[in-house]
Amino acid sequence: MSDHITPIHLNDISVIRGDRKLIDHVSCTIEGGGITTIMGPNGAGKSLLIRCLHGLTDIDSGTIKFGTSPLNDEIRRRQSMVFQTPTMMRRSVFANLFFAATRHQTADNTHIHDILDQVGLDHLADQSARLLSGGEKQRLALARALITRPDILFLDESTSNLDPASTKIIEDIIINVGRSGTKIIAVTHDIGQAKRLADDVIFLNNGAVCEHSLSSAFFKKPVSLPAQAYLAGELVI
Amino acid sequence: MDIYWKSISTAVRLLITADADLIEIILLSVEVSLMALTISCLIGLPIGTFLAIQRFPGRAAAISVLNSLMGLPPVVVGLIVYLHLSRSGPFGWLGLLYTPTAMIIAQILLITPIVAALSCQIIEDLQEDYRDLFTSLVVSKPAAVKAYLIDARYSLLTVVLAGFGRAISEVGAVIIVGGNIDHVTRVMTTTIALETSKGELALALALGIILLAMAMLVNFLATWLKQSAKEQAYV
């Protein structure tokens, strides 16, 4: 399934707000399978780029193709996204998942409980989702994204505010999901996390792609100056 | 202070003895208000929802007009309904003037903008909250509307209760179109106005206390509902 909507071809895409180019003529190809991380300093355009890929923000120029098709509802149904600040519907944990599942004809109580169990929230199924802790909300958001059995999973800084224990739980799930064939595209500014997860890295700075390379090569010997400075812990402005 | 004790004891006596006239007045008040509220909700909720979710030219102006209509002066509404229902008016042939139906119509005109404007605001806020999630999940518009209405149920219920509070305490419009006719269109507020003008302050105050108690009960209910929903994070 995944092969049909990957690789993802970004061809000269730009997003302009006022006189600012937030995404500046980005072109690259994201291959199917594995985990791609998008890295860069704050304001580099990382989150905006995956919002464009998921169709949440319109691009002003260029094209994005999933396989050979531009983004449409059919392709979006085969994608899921976990937001940096997840929105919890005013319902129970179970009902939040059930709602997402019914949108994708995957509403099966056993399946929902399996996923909740997988993220360690089955015991909280009847609790209001808005009463969960930050880490639990992120896990529920991940479960809600996974319940639709996506071919592509976008993660936007999904562990940025979590403690190491919660981060580990989520990272383990991400790794397992990635191994099962789902393409994962994760935005992070956590260098350690990118090292742990990434197969390849796209490094953005000022809305432009500075570098796109295999994780091993990127962390060993980054080519671009902004990436070198970023990895060295210098302030990239 | 004597007048207060006298009126309170009058109110208690009227209630304990289940005074037939008083019960009739209270029941008619509640009946008219509930009927007006039901119809206002049937009209106002869809209008509010439509304005919240649909984008079209003139939407901002429509919302602005709706917000302005929340402050409609009741006597003006009463006058407009009177003009339409009087014998020389366009709907005079229906013979509705000085009937409970005329009072319901006047109250509908007063409550519907409140229900529509407040529900529009509530659903718009929720829509903003859910926007990215629903786009991500490819939620169809009908399914999204259903979700907004379900998830905003507690907030919408407080809107309904606010509408009831407005209806039950309304006097200006209903006295014009109802005529305050004994055993026909006499409700609590119009009786209070009449008894006050007659100098029967004890009965007027007694009815005022009952009306106040009902309004407070509704408000307490609204507050309790919202608070308990908030505690469970459903608001």
C-alpha cells in the first residue's frame, strides 16, 4: 500500500506570508519506508513543511506529489498526524479513538482496546481525554493517529514537552510502527532523538533545505554550514 | 420591612394553598416560555451552527446583525408583532392578537437571536479548536457538525437555559400582544405589572419572589451544569 503514495516529491514549493518566504523553493524526494526526520532551528519551517505535506496549509507555488498523485482526500485518509499540542475532543479516551476510527471504517472495539493497550492507556479508556497528563495526551494522540492504520505518519515535535520515560514509550511505538511499513516523517529539534530514530534527515534553515542525507552521514559529517553549526550546539540564527 | 414579610407570607400562603389563579398564571408563564424556547432553539441552533461553520460573503455582517438583535427592546418587538397581528395588519385574519400564541411569537423573536448568536460563538470556538484535527482525519462537514453539537452540548444547554431565563422574565412584549387578559394571557410578569399599578404590592411582590426563585433556579442549574461539566473536562 505504502508504495503507491511514496516516494513524496516536493518540487520547488514555497509558502509566502506577507513579504516573508516561510518555505523557500523546497525541492526534495522523501522515499517510502523508514523514518525521515526534519530538523532545524526554531522558525526554520519544519512544522509548516509537514503541514503542507498533510494538506493543512496551502502552498503558494510548486507541487507535491505522493507517488504520482497530488494530495487529495483519498491520500490524506492514508495519512495521519500527531500535533505538537494535541487536540483532545471533549469526550472520553475511548470515544476520541472511536471517533477517529469511524472516519476510517476501523471502528472495532477490540482494535481500539488493542491500540489503547499498546500505548498504555487502556485502563483510562473511560476517563475524559482532557484530564490526561501531557504525556498521556501525546500517547492518545499517537493512538488516534495509528487507529486509522496510516501509510504515512507525520509527527510534529510529538515528544517535545515530555519527560524521558514518556518519550521512550512514544519512541518505542514509533520504531515499531516504522518497522511495520508505515512511512514516518517526524519533525524534531532534539538531536538525540533524531539520532535514535532517523534513517534520513532533512535539515531546514530559513525555510530552505540545507541538507538531505542519510542519518549516519548527516550526524557524522554534515555538509552544510548551518547543519554543522546546529549539531555543534552553536546558535543558528 | 413590613411589606416584605407580608408579601413573603402571601407568597407562601398562595403556594401552600395551591391558589388556583396563581397556579394558572405560573403554568401559563412556563408553558408560553417553554414553547417559545423550543421553537427558538429549533430555529436559532441551526442558524447559529450555519453561521459558525459556513463561509460566505456577508457572514461577518450577518453575525454582527445577529449580535445586535440580542439587545432588541421587548416593547419594540411587542409593537411590531402587534402591528402584524392586529386586525388591520397583514396577519390580522389569523385572529392571534391577545392570545398565548401571540405571546409565544413575540418571545420567539426575542429569544431566537440570543440562542443563535451564543450558539454560533460556541460552535465557532470549538470549530477553531478542532480544525486541524478534523482536516487531518478528513471529517466530512455533516460529521463535523454532529461532533460540534455533541461536544458543545453542555455549553449549548446553558444557552438554552439563558433563553428560558429571558423568556420567563419578559414583560414588555407579552403585555402588548397578550393584553394581560385574566385566565387567557395573564402571566407572572404581566400580573406583577398589573397588581403594582393597582397598588396590590403584596401580591405583586409575592409573584416577584416566585419569579425570582424560578429565574435563580434556572441560573443555578446552568451554573451547576457548566461547573460539573468543566470538572470532568467536557467543556
